[in-house]
Amino acid sequence: MNWLTERIKYMVITGLVFLSALFSCEDPSTLGIGLIDDNDDVDVLYAEIPLQTKIVKLDSIETSNRGIMMTGDYFDTDFGDLKVQSYLRVLPPSSTPQIPGTVVEADSVKMDFRISYFFGEGTVEHQLSIHQLSEQLDPEEVYYSFDSTPTEPTSISDTTFMVSDSDTLVSLNLNSIKDELFEALKVYQADSAGSADFLEKFKGYSFISGAPGSAILGFNNAHSESTMSLYYTTSDTSVNTISLRYSSYYNQIVADYTGTELEGIELLTDFEPISGRTYLQAGAGLVPRIDFQAYYDFIDNDTAGTIVINKAELVMDELQGLDGSILPPSQISFYFADENNQEIIVGEEIQFPGTIQQDQVYITAVRNNFDPFNTSIRSVRAQYDTTDIQYKPEITLFLQFIHDEAFQRDDIDRVLSMPYSFVEAPTSVRDIGRNLDRFLTDPGNVRLEIFYTRLK
């Protein structure tokens, strides 16, 4: 078979790979065979390639206003002890309260929260203390999981409560500050000076769990039933309400791995557990770094002919560490990182963290003569399969481009598996501080499954 025939055959099968990325209808184990007259020159094969992982603990996990205000403590022998404390800013009323002169007294102050997230035992008894902040939260500042804000030493509320699937509204009594708060609201004027004066008196609140090791709860502050209210009675026995507004918040998340095989892990440094298991936990910043060296060895050691990848999937399965309300992330993206495990930024006019892209993006890059590495339009999002308890994203053209040396291996040598992490627009990036979802899995359960064609 002369060079021209070989090249045409390669182009035909390569074209079919691109078509398969668009129309995944044909069995990848037989893709293209019907168009090749001499099947003796073609092998269609399947390979499973286990990939090694190391664990990286990220720093600078943003937790400001991520949708869930969390508090609690949870311990297990795999992930250690996880403590979460939240800090909340509460704004005065949006309009000046009209408090009549016939008021008899302030009755009570309540904080209501709709619970939207459970991590651990949801039906156990929960203990929660509320402390006032001694410094204000800055609504313009980004807070991280390692941050803390000074609080007053004495709590203003200590509450014990139960939560069930049918009753997820928690009411916390703050009667110890009702008189002070009521006096402040009597003179409050809804303008910038009045608001500043109010926030100087009531700087905010911290929520601290008193029940060790059992559960972490997440509050939805944006829910219509989540509100802070002061109730007062007038001389005609009418009960009236003044509503205050929940504002910015953040979560402090502290993980202690003492006594686990993660003990000794350091920030942004590759860590290999003795068992070789793969760990991931959002919020705590534990992410796997996937090592593609086994795939490099696979293509480097195959000298029998040209390889065309028909279909390739990155599989993470047999996930463990799950129990009831403890779930894995609903999706994962795959980031390129440098030798310090920091995200590699790509793009020119608009810059994004570099990620493994969906096949269609790479097709467009080739058609338009773009550098596929510096393209970040539609990242691969591995969706969690609740039936098979696995992730199985398709990364066919990414692996083909590695084979064809369209990527420099040094650029893609470090790939971090990041939960909830990429949405194509800088204002919509969903970092991993939104909750605590997690999984772990044994060696061999992170692997490539590849159907490929070899031209002899």
C-alpha cells in the first residue's frame, strides 16, 4: 500500500472520528470498518488504562454568598473532622418603621431559616449557638474558607432542635437582644446615615454548632420564609412585626485529618495516600490530580501503526463515602494546572481557567485554525450517574490531540478534577465552596476506556 493510499485511509477514519463526536450512533468498536476494503490493514481494539491520582488540597476556597450558609460538625474515619461556622450580616428595614406611641413592649426576636442542605445525620438533635460579631462584615470583600471574623464571647442564643424531611424551618430565639434592638429601631431612619448607625450597633452574627461529629446543616437565606423579625404589642393588644433583611455571609470550613490517611497533606502539594485511593470533597478543597502518564506510555509504546481514537471515556466509578444525605458532586470539570497546582489561564480578550473541552469545541478549533489548548468555550462536565454511581465523561478528541501532538504534554500534565467549577462566563464561575459533597474510590477505579482503530 503506497503512501497516498495510507494517507487517504488515515484521513477517512480520522474524519469518521470527528463525525462520531457529532453523531454518536455507530458502535465505536466497528466505526469505519465498512468503508475500508482491506480489513487486514485495520485493527479495531479496546483498552482500559488505569490512571494514577494524587490528592491536592486547594487554598483560597471562596465561600462568600455561595447559596448555602452552613454550620455544624461532622466526623468520619475517612475524611476526618469537618467543622463549619458561618458569619451573617443583617440589614435594617428598607423603610423607616412606623412604631406607634401606644406600644406596650417588645415581645420577641426570631431568626427563621429554611434548611436546604444536609450533610450527615439530618434527624439527630442539633445544638446551635449564636454570637454577635464584634467587627462588621464588608459586603464588598471576598471571604474564604480559612477566614474568621471576631465575635463576642457570650452567646445571645443557645438552641436545641430537631429537623425532619417534613419540617425544615428552624426558628431561633434571640430574646436576649429584643429590648436593645427595639430601642434602636424606634429611632432608626432608612437612609445611609441611619443604616450605618444601625450596623455599628448590630454588626452581624456568627452561628456555631454545639453537637460534635453528627451533622452539618445548610440554610437558604434567600427563601421567602428565611427572615429576622421583631414582634411588639401595642396597648390594644395588636401584635406587630418589623422585618430585617439577611445580607452577605460566608462559611469558615476547617478540616482536621488527624488519624486518617490524609494526615500530613499540605496546601497545593501532591499527596499520595498509602492506600492509593482517590479523594474529593467540595468546600474542604480536596481534589484529585489525574496523571495521564499511563496514557502517554500507551501511545508511546504502540509502534504497530497509526492510532485513531473512536471513542474515549474517563471513568470514575465504585464511589464510596456516600450515605443518605452525603452525596458526590452533581458534576465535575477538569482543569489544567501548573507545577504549583494553580489553574492555568487561557484565552486572549476574555480569559478563563483552561479545561478539557467537549469534542465539538476541538472540531471548531481545527476548522478555524485555533490553538485547541487556548480554547475555553464549553468545558467537559462529568455528570454524576445516580444509577451506576459513577462519572463517565467522553474526552475522545482531547486524547486524540494528545496522540497527534496538538497539545504540549507539559501544558496538560496536571489535570485537577474540580466540582461545580466552570460555567464559561467569568461572572458565573461556581467555585467549589458551595457545599461539602464528596466521594472516594479505590485504585483502578479512575481509568480510561478507549475504542481505537490502528492502521497497520
